[in-house]
Amino acid sequence: MIEPIADRNRRIAGLCGLAGALLFFVGDMLFYGHLGSGANFSAGLLNTVTHASDARLFAGGLVGPLAACLCVIGFWHVYLNTRSCHHLLARLTLVSFSILMVAGSAIHVLWTAHGLAIKYCSGQAGACAELSSSITAYWSLAYDIGSIPGYVAAVLLFALVLLGKSNYPRWTALANPAVLTLLSPVAAFVPSPVGAILVGGSTNLSIATFFLVSVVATWNGQHQAAARSQLRD
């Protein structure tokens, strides 16, 4: 009975990660979601945020902490699928992904201030414009620094999967969040109406896709890993 319960908990953890990534995406759409082409995303973002209610921007930021908590549970699912083969690297991957989510939560909440600055200072001069510029620069810096542990974790996970040191089949390395994020520039060429949605939500849609593939590919994790081990032998 122990193994079925462990498998169930592992699957639930993965589904929590998927829910968290989708909740982050919902937050993105509350910030600046609109229908349009990917090429015109920036102009659409400015128009959407400028006309958005404060409540909408508040809601977009406040979903961040809950989404991050769900994603951390999801990365525990990833840890459970990697720990049996390389415990140390699996732990390091989990810690790095967890730090990413802590940073992601803060960055998401901070975007509300960024959005409010856009809304009330767009087209303005003087102190208001300087404040908006400073908030944008600070948010960009926080985003760049916060993404570092995510890339570290993604590289470690990519190596574990590609080298067969996990419950994941090797092909799932293509669903690594960093690999999927590299495809995000393609969204700029997607026409209206979904292009703008894909550009605006590309990062969190990449994480959601990763969790979906992770759950499906490891649904019967231990049995699948044993079968792959026999094939390699």
C-alpha cells in the first residue's frame, strides 16, 4: 500500500505545480492580458495597463505568493523523480527552483507597482516620469537576478534527465523550462488574437507545459524507471 500512496502524493505535487504555473499566467493576464498580435504586444500592453482598474492590477500581483507556493510543491514532485539516482544534485535542483519561486513571488507582486507607474505616469514628464523609469529599472534588475537560480536548476535538471539519472525518459529534456523559454521569441510572430497572450505569458506557460509533461511522463514513475533501466542493461 505504501508505494501507491507515494505515487499518488507525487502526482498531486506535480499537479499543484501545474496549477501554480497557470495561476502565475492568470496574474500575467490580469496585468496586461489582451487580444492582439505578438508583434504589437508592447503597444497593447501600454494601452491595457493604462486603462486597467487598480483592483485588476492589485489582483494580478496578489496571486503571486499563492502561485509560488504551489510551484514549490510542484518542484518537490520533480525532486521525487530525481532523488533516487543522484540525491545531491536532486536536492540542489530543488533548492534552486525553490529560490526561483521565492524571487518570482516578489517580482510578481512588485509588477503591480510597475503597472501603476505605467498607468499614472505614462506620457507625463518630471518627477512622475523619473519615478516610473526608476521602478521599471528596479523591476528589471530584480527579474534578472531572480532568474539566475532558475537557470542553474534548469541546467542541473537537463543534465539529470539527459544522462538517464531520473525517472524521466530522456526525451522530456526538451520540455525543460529553460529550453521552452528559448522558444518564446517565436511568439512575436504569432498573429492576432492569441499572439499577444503567448508573448505576455510565455514564461509561465513554459513552466506549465513542463509540469504537464512531467506529470504525464512519470505517472507510473518507479515502474517506468525500472523498465528503462532494464532496456539500458
